[in-house]
Amino acid sequence: MKRRDFLALSAALAMPRMGFAATELTLPDAKLTMLSDGTLTLPGDFVLGQMDPAEAAAMRQKFNLSPDSYTPPCNLTLFQDGTRNVLFDVGSGPDFMPSAGKLDEALDAIGLTHDDITHVILTHGHPDHLWGLLDEFDEPSFANAEYLMGQTEFDYWMDPNTVNTIGEARTTFAVGAARRLAIIADQLQFFNDGQEPIPGIIARMTPGHTPGHMSFILGGKALVTGDAISNNFVAFERPGYASLSDQDPDMAAATRVALLDQITTDDLAVAGFHLPGGGLGRVTRQGDSYTYLED
């Protein structure tokens, strides 16, 4: 369970490419591979902007965070069990940020193409997780894949009133998600909390970041967090801190507290979309605080 292979793949590529590293975790009868979709480029106060300035400064110093910019990685999880290549989320595609949308390079580096993906499971509808859904012709990017999404999350983005209630800063999120999901709506399969969208993968409703956000327990040994745990600093040290980076900050905080308790109680490995070092690691607990450890 704890055996990890770190693959420095970019150095082996003949053509110059965006730097890429994959991390792998072996599970019983399956393997997880983390694929880089690049990074986001956000304001330095994106996560800590509402925190007491002295506390925020201490957090930045401890975790070497710039006050000017925040550039979290984007790590997609690939689950392979010998017959299925299951991709959790699809990355940003070319239309969100120039620093993101690098999934094609990551797949190429491990010898896979879009046609090799058999299933796509979506954690939620934000751009860095969803906007890679379609190609330049507005066709599904993964032509051979089955697409799966939580029913509550789909209903939220397809509700015509969402664009009017989500807030001005996220209006483009709502428009972009609705357009993309409408195109694949007839291909989508839906699931709810506690169900197995695929055998061995259990959906866990983790709302707050978005109303229907889903995380996933894989083989009882690892947890794909999506953005329910979205950084390696305040989300662990102060999981109850309500951040405006979540759509419902208070609900997201309560979800995070419960999720970290489950992770440590059940000794689950973590596959985190925005966690450093490739996004695979373990979690230790110190009272009401936690620490993320890269394996």
C-alpha cells in the first residue's frame, strides 16, 4: 500500500515539453497515476485573504507562499485495474488559463491517448476540472469513454437560475459548465452519495466547494478529494476555516473536518487535485489539526 514509484518523465521525452512528473500508488488489483494538467495562476490572497493578517503572514512563511501570487498544481487521477482506464476530471482544456490544460502532454508521457480512456468521472463543474471536456469541434474529448457525474452537481449547473445566483466572479463558471454539460447530457450516467459508479469506486458527497461536489474512495484504500481539500496548508492546519474560495464556505469547512477525520481514522491515502508533489500522500492528525505528508 505504501510503495510508491516516482517517475521523472519529462527528461526522457525527445521533444521539448512542459515539465511533467507522474506519481503512482499501487492498490490491490489496481494502480493510481497522477497526471499533471499544469498549474493555476491566482492572486496571492486567493485562499488566505479573509484571514487575520498576522495569521496569514505566519501561514505564508511556514509554507513558503508568495503574497503576490498563488500557483497551485492541477493533478488528475487515473485509476487502472487492468480492464478500465478511469480518469477523474478532465482538466482545464485550452480556454481557462495558459498555465493549465496540459493533460495531453501527461497522457502522452505515459503512453496513453484520449481513446484509451474508458471512463471519465467528474468531481464537480469548476473550469479546471471540467473545461477539458470538449475538443475544438465541441465533440467529447474522450470519444470512447463513458461519462459519469453526481446527479446533484449536474442539476446545479444545468439549473438556469445558477448563473444569476452564483455571484459575479463565478458567472463564467456557470455559463461554461452548462454549455459543456448540455452537449454530453445524453451520454452522462448519474450517481448519488454512497453508490458505486464503477465497481470498487464509492462516491462520497462532499458539498460546500460546490453544492454537489463528490469525492471517491478507491478500493477502500485511497480517496480522490477533488477540491474538498484544496491546499496543503490552511485546509489541514485549520480545516474549520471558512474560505471564500469555496462557494459555501461554512458547509465546505464542515465537510473538510469530517473528511479529514475519515481519512485518518481509515488510514486512507489521499489523491489531491491541488496538493503538491504530484498530489499523492498521507495525512497525520494532531488534535484538531492535520498535516499532509508527500510520500
